[in-house]
Amino acid sequence: MLTKSSELKLREVVNISDGKRLGPVCDVEFDDETGAIRSISVHNAGILLRMFGRNSKQSIPWEKIKRFGVDVILVDVDEV
């Protein structure tokens, strides 16, 4: 299955360790040499705080990404 990086930003990220929605993908980091995904980022703040410019990103390394679904990305992270 071929997926564009712009399509990844439409997918919700869910942590399988506690079932929480972490939010949509806001950034994707690629390896310059191989083109492989190194990590994805999601916003930590909710939508209300993002509207006022108060947000931070949580980077999730490739090793923590467990499954890419049609509309969801499953990850396994301990701390959020």
C-alpha cells in the first residue's frame, strides 16, 4: 500500500497502551539518506490551546509505531 505524507496528516494517532487519542499527525520526519520515516509528531495541547498558539509537539519514534490503518495510526508509548 502506497501512502503520501500529506495523507498521514489526516490520520488520528491512538496510543494502544491506554487507548487515548493523541491527536492528528502534524509532522513527519524522514531519514535524508534512505527516505524512511524516522518519527511522526502530534500536538500535545487540545484544540482550544492550539487556537491561542500554546502547543507543543510530541515526537513518536518509528519503533513505537505499531500499525498504520486507513484512518488511524496505532502507537505504543508509555508517557504522554
